[in-house]
Amino acid sequence: MGCHSQLRIAGTVTVGPKGQVVIPSEVREQMGIAPGDKLIALSVEGKKSISFITESDAQSLVDEMGARFTYYKQSLTKEKRNT
């Protein structure tokens, strides 16, 4: 099951004159976003879409990818030693 099946419209925002947007309160509450939180904006090349992820969630994903990379690297090294 891909992540596209989990996409939904969460709300609408209006871009202000300075390019700022306000995330709807329901969305902030559901996502646990508080004033002062840092968000990372993501876009899909060739698409006119923007997504946001909290900096802490992005760091968790990076940490998980690093742990998996280390695991696979160790597995490959161990496999090479056994052949």
C-alpha cells in the first residue's frame, strides 16, 4: 500500500502578501504542531504541490535511514567475510 492512499485534503490556506500561510488549527492540533515549531517544506518535482513535515519528524526519519544503512552495511561486510 503506497502513501498515496493516505493522502487527503486537510484544509485550505490563503497565501498572504508576504508569502505566509496559516495552517488551520484542526490540522495543527492533529499533527501536534505548536507555535515556534520548525517545519520543512517538501515538493515533488514537476508537480505543483507542497507538503510539510516537522523538523523533529524529519530528523527521526533521517536517524532511521542511518540505522538501516548501518545495518545493511554491516550485513554486507559480514557476508563478504563469510565467503
